[in-house]
Amino acid sequence: KPDNVRVSYGTAGFRGNASGMEYVFFRMGMLAALRSKLKEAAIGVMVTASHNPEHDNGVKLIDPQGEMLAQSWESLATALANAPFPIVQEVLALPEKIGTPCIFLAKIIIKNLRPSSLSLSRAVLDGASAFGATCHDHGLLTTPQLHYILACYNGGDIKVDEEHYYQNYASAFKALLNVPVTSPVTVDCANGVGAAKLTKLAERIGANIIDIVVYNDGQSGKLNENCGADYVKVQQRAPAGLNMEPFHRYASFDGDADRLIYYTLDSDCNFILLDGDKIAALFATYIRDNLKKASINLRLGIIQTAYANGNSTNFLINQQNIEIACTPTGVKYLHEKALTFDIGVYFEANGHGTITVNQECKNKISAAAFDPNKSAEERFAAKKLKLFLDIINQTVGDAMCDLLAVEAILQDKNWSVKEWYRIYTELPNRQAKVQVADRRIIETGDAERKVILPSMLQPAIDELVRKYPSGRSFVRPSGTEDVVRVYAEANTQENADDLAQQVSLAVY
Ligand code: NG1
Ligand code: ZN
């Protein structure tokens, strides 16, 4: 462990340049073993740096039901990762000292990808084994597959494997669709793990039901380089080399397949993005409409972050009358908030999101599908809703499941991508990043929409924002990169770009 380096468990665990990070992974193996012991359940360890470049890597822990690591343990993870070596040695000697055999009731599940992943996964396994944990290495998986497998395992299905995932979602999708999807969807898999996995899922569903064309399958291109959901969202352009035709459906995953973005061209060949906000709007309105048709009264909410486009928020509140909540960036916050609704639809604008439904509500919907006191139309809507919710991976945002869900809704509504993107028009926006000496001096409040410290920064941003019609801007320190992120939106692209640049200068 280098003496002068401090790492912290951020938005998505530990992440950074892979070289010299073994000690962090080893210690996270130790921590996973401890947590497994405490919870008397399997804990997941995901080795990935998602959409970051190939030379980066990262590690995050997954709690027993497939949820993110409890926030109270994040500071323990940070403390252990930064502890001086002798302390770690003492902790390692703990089992002998307390005289208990290192028997763990659960397993640690590992996944790996990048060139560095093999040795870093090894470090996790070593750390966990040093505490006597029994480890199950599941090899390559997408992040959401690991969440799913872990939740099933702890639910009692100890034989669960990857194939189980495909069978479950392929059959759920086929049960929902009454006729095949008529036109193909092309999916850029960011040269990541999603390519092989999506190919398998598509095979299980069958090309006669849906034609999924995999692009960027990792055979020639580099992971996340000029492709993938983050590239498409931030650059607002198609992955390099993709030949697009107007109104065809294109989608991008990120490197570990937990983000999904759609896009297309209009008749003038303008690039049209359908991001996480638009997916959330599609899901939420579909659920709301079917709840209404089935005469089921449940509390539906959408959870967004400050990155949600202002017009998506307007559309949902003012035109659709759907309840909205806003949380800080990071799926753990969105997920937690979603659980406070009967049905929660949460999405980050970058395409990471899912739907949560509590069991009682699921039962209510299932019961309505067979309720003799309801009309045939009501029962039909309830059944459709139940089948729709079956194709959602409730543990975490899952690009493959979300793709199937979008495809199913479009098919059911007989919509092309055109009707979908026209539900509202996005305000032009721009994301930028600024390198500063220490990004941690920036503190934010109000779900990251306001800067608290340094105190002069927010008044400066307010003054800049006032100059632009429909202007909005905020800044926050990234939890995964050593940068401050800047977001701006305004009435025109030029103004949004300009505002982002002015605010970047104010940060600098
Ligand atoms: P940071 O680096 O904290 O902005 C990014 C994303 C998050 C989340 C994490 C985890 C944006 C603006 N930020 O976090 O939403 O997805 O990565 O991958 O997209
Ligand atoms: Zn990801």
C-alpha cells in the first residue's frame, strides 16, 4: 500500500487506475468475508470500472438481496482500504485471536473482465480466503447478472447460475409479447461483457420473436473507446463507425451492461437521443396507464437526479401528473427512494435505472388479473402489468432487461421510436468536467442542485444562469473520477454550451 495515497468508497465503490490497486481489492475481499459472516448470507463482489477506460478498474460490494452495500459500511470500507499495513495484519489475525473457526455460511461471488481483472479478482479471493470464506468465482458476468444471481442464491436457490438468468427473462419476455417485434434493434455493447451475454439472451428468446443485432462485440474495438452508453450520452453522438438510418432503433450499453441509452436519426438525419429520462417516462406512463385501465390504486413515483433534463421533469409533473422525487447522484440513493413508493421508477439520465415494486403490490396486481369482480379489460391490463414487471431486474439497473422492457412497450403501443421521442422535447444541455487541485472542497446540498462550499460559488453560478433563457446549471465533485462535473441546460445548444463553459471557468 503506498503511504501517500488515500482512496474512498465513492458513487460506485473504489475506482481508479488499476495499477497498484491490489491492496484495495485484497482488503475488500476481507471486508466482504466479514460482512458475509455478519449477515449470514452470501455477499457479492463486482470487479469492474463500468464505462471507464480499459486501464481503470474498480470494486464494489453487493449486499445479500442484490442491493448496494449498506451506506453505513462505506466508511468502514474506506477506513480498511486506507488503514496502515500493521493494522490490517492485526485484523487478519483476528479469527485466531477470538478463537473461532473461520466458517462462513455464505460464499463470495466474483466477476472479472479487463486485463487487470484477473489479478485483482485474485486479490479479492485471497483477502476473502484469508478470513476463511468459501468463494464462488462466477467468471464473466454483467453487473446486473451478478446482482440477480446473488439475490436468487440468498433466496435459497443455491444452484442458480447464468443460464437461470437467461431462462427467466427470455420466458418473461415471450409471455408478454403477443406478436413478434417487427423491426430489428441494433445494440452497441461498448466492446464489453454485454455483447456475449446479450447474444445468449437473444438466442434464448429466438430471432423469430425479436431481431437483436449486436454491434461492438469486443472482437476488434477497445472497451468503452468511442462507444458505449456514456460516450453516446455525453458526446450526444453515435458510436464511431455505426451506419445509421432514420427512425431505426439503436441502443448502447456501458462496459458492464447496467446502463442503456437509445438513439436514432430523424428524417433530416439529426441525431436524436432517448436517454434514461425518456426510458423512465416511457416506463412510468405505461405503468400508470395500465394501473388506471385495471382500476388498481397504487402510489407510483419517478425518482430522478439533478441531471434529469428539465423538460422531462416538466412533462412528468405538469402533463402526466406523476409524483417525482430528486436524490443525489448514485444508484444507491435513487433505489432507496424508489422503495418508498408502491411502484418506483428510477433512472439516472445516463441510462442506469430500474423499477421497484414491493411484494404486496405485486400480489395485488397478480390477484387483479384473475379477479372475477373485474371486467375483462381490467383483468387484461392487470395481467399485462404483471408480465411487464416480470421482465424487470428489480435488484439494479439492467441494460438487457430494460432493453426488453422498452421493446415490449413500443410493440404493445404499436409505437415506432418516433412517437416515443416526441413525448417531450429535451432542453439542449451540456456536460463538462473541470480538473481542480482538490475536488473535495466542493460541498453540495439540495440533492446536489446547490453548492454550499466554497460559499462564493453558488451566487456566481446563479448570476450566470440568469443570463440564459430556461437556464439551469449545477456542479458537483465526481464520485468516480478526479474531476468536478458541470451540467448546464438552456433554450439553445449554443447557450447550453456557453453556460457550461462559463460555469466551468467559475469552478476553475
Ligand atoms: P460520478 O463520477 O460520481 O458522476 C458517474 C455517473 C453516476 C453513476 C456513477 C457510477 C454521471 C453524471 N455520473 O458518477 O450517475 O452512474 O458514475 O457508474 O453520469
Ligand atoms: Zn456501468
